[in-house]
Amino acid sequence: MTKNTFQWTRKHLIGLRELSRQELEFILDTAKGFEEISTRSIKKAPTLRGKVVVNMFFEDSTRTRNSFSLAASRLSADVIEFTKKSSAVNKGETLIDTARNLEAMGVDIVVIRHNAGGAPALLARSINACVVNAGDGFNEHPTQALLDVYTIRQMRGSLEGLKIGIVGDISHSRVARSNIYAMTKLGAEVTLIGPPTLMPAKVRDLPVKVSYNLDDVIEELDVINMLRIQFERMGGNPFPSVREYSHFFGLTVERMQRAKKDILVMHPGPMNRGVEIESEVADGPNSVILRQVANGLAIRMAVLFLVNQASVQG
Amino acid sequence: MKTLLNAEQITTTVECLFDKIAADLKPESDLAIIGLRSRGEVLAKRLGRKLEQKFGHPIPNGTLDITLYRDDLNAPRGGSQPTVRETEINFDVNDKFILLVDDVLHTGRSVRAAMDALTDLGRPKAVRLAVLVDRGDQELPIRADYVGIRADVSPRESVKVHFVEEDGVDEVIVEPAETL
């Protein structure tokens, strides 16, 4: 048994791009210790007692927001829910002023989701509280990618050498970007799969392979992560019809028959059943989609714990 | 650095600890053992094996990580950071007679944290504390029920227990405390 002398020093979690492999692994190892809390009769630990966490969500979310809320509550923090709809942002207040006002009330950790990429980084430079990115524009969604790699590690032991396909709307997906950073740093080989119109412009700069045909690569994948088509973020017509998209890139029962028997099927949610994934596959034996959601709690508890520790010790 | 117990002395001390516990236990008590990470865990496993041999039936044995319950999480400690590890208690603690096991009893703060963590898992019938070394200087009203040895150690020194399972050697040493 090796002594862990690693020190976590970041009081913000903005993205996975800047994290080292060691930092990623430290978060995953820490999260393991939080899994058990959710299995007890009293699902609470006093770790963040007296701390205040604000959930600032400028975009809709059910999974991520509730997961952060519950993670903070399970660590005994007080949680303030902030949504754009019911706030003074509608009266013209800027993001930083809103955050500074919340900070003046003694907020320790700000969890932020924003439609503008870079908003969490801006906030981290402007306030003293810890900042955790819960998804910013097309940029990153670090806790989602962390729970994805955590789930893969839980099922397979390690990501080293695994072939992972990320399918769909890559260009609009912050999940894909964070996934690419985390998975490649942990030793997996990532292939992005989708129509050319949904690939990011600078895909060649990423340490990934690209395929425009799911059928070419499905047989060799160990893990497949199906992304939702983000109709709300799309301009123009990236593909002729939803039906055609499903035909070429949907994960169907028929395609699953050509995949490895133990392929892990993942989806960050929300799912469009019948579009990118057939119901039988989403609910089938290879699906770890609900396990991802459960693991999200442990990951978010670990992240809240670590940023707070870095802030206290820093 | 001086050696408080060598490998042979550890074996006899654990034996002696086991005798005290065994003499005290009623056969009908629904015993379970919980060790504190990480040296308490090793001691708990060793005591568990002996108790199972004596009573001739399996005794649930679990491990508690107290990091999330520490009372110094919000106190700056000069950059030293606690590592969260897993709590592995795969049995129901309700109505059990719990033997809590740790390597060294000093301030009593770890035991306080362990009792809080245990309470969040359920309501044991009773909780007893067994330690290999009681070095005194408790800062909380906590005393051990079963003690291997009592050691008179200066507050400027720290007692380190090493076990073969974790460190490759069985020994208890006293060394100057790391300055914060």
C-alpha cells in the first residue's frame, strides 16, 4: 500500500483541460470514499457543516442541479438555489455583481452553469469563493466527464487502452470536450463519430480519431457515449432530417448486435429516445446510464470537498 | 527514534488484548468489529481472526474512514491534506455489540469522529474501544475499554504503529512529532 502524499491545491474546478492525470485520478479516488454515504440509512456526513453552496444556474438543468444540491446537502452544507428566471439578472445585474452580492452573504462555494463559455473562469478571477463549473457554453462540463470516467473505471478497472466512441453532436457538446480531456489523459483511445457538420472546427488539434460512419467503428469499441442532439443550440440544418440522423448515428438494437458483447453504453442525459438511442438499448443490459447518475453524486461530493479543503488550506 | 514494541512484543500485546476482550465477552452478545483506517483496520482483522477461532463462528469485520467526520477539516494545517478513503462496513450495525479498534489512543478526537460516523450508520447496542497503545493526554472524555500497553510519551513525541500488512514490519516506535 502506498502512502498518498498528493496535495490537491485547486480551489476552483473550471475545466479538465488544465488538470493532470494525477489530479484526475485523485478526484476519482476521493469520490470512492463518498459513494458509501448514499447507501446508508442516514445519508449525511458533517463535512461541510456551516458552509454555504450556491447553485447559480443560468441554463435549464435537472440532473446536474439536483445532483449538486443533493451532494452539498449530504455533506451538511446550506444550499441556495439561484435561477436566472427569478433573479435580479432580469433587471440588468451583471454576473459578477450578482456573484459578489451572494458572496457578501457568506457564500463559500459557487456552482455555476452558464450559456457563455468562460463564465466560470471569469467568476473565479472576480470573487474569493470557490467556483465549480457545472457546464459553460460549448466549453466544458467537468463533473459530467469525471462521473463518466469514474463509471468506466468502476466497470473496467482502468481506462488504459480502452477504445471509446463519442457519438453525435460533438461541436455543441461541452460534455464531449471534457470527456476528451479526461479520457485521453487516463490512457483511453477516443474516436469522435458523427456527421462532418457536427464536428468541431479544430478537431485535428484534439488527440482523437474521427469517423463519419458509426458502422465502420462500432465493432471495436469498448465504450460508446451517445450524445444528445442539441436542437436548441443549432443554427441551420446540420443534417437533412432527424430520421436520417437516427438511421446513420442512432444506437439501435441492430447495431448493438455488431458491437462487443460487453460494450458499455453511456449517455449524459437528457436522452431523446428513438433519436440517438433506441429505448431497448438505453434500458438494456449494456447500459450504465443510471449508474452514471448515481456516480455523479459521489463525484460532486468529492469535488465540493476538495475545493473547500484547498480553500481552507490555501 | 526509539522502539516501544518490537515484532515479538506486538504479538504478545495483541494476545494479551485478545485475552482481555475474550474474557469480557458474553457468548450471546452479537459482536461485530470495526477498525479505524488504516492501522486500526489491521489490528481489527488480527483480533477478529482470533475471536472467530475462539467462538467458532464468523464475526462481521468492517473498516471506518473518519476523514469526513474530523473536527479539524476547517482548521488550516499547514497544507497537510486529509485523504478520503472508503468506509467498508457490509453489515447492519443496529443492535450489534461493536468493538471499535484503533492503534493508538491519544487526544480521543479520532474516536469521537468514529462514534459520530458509526451513529450515522445505525444504533449499535453498545460500543467498546480497544487500542494497542494508550499514550494518555486525552483532550476529550474518552477512555479505552481494552488497552494493550500504556505508554508515557512526551507531547513532543509521536507514537507510530507499523504493521506487516501495511508497512512490511511489525513495530511500535516513538519519534519526534512532525512540526506543523
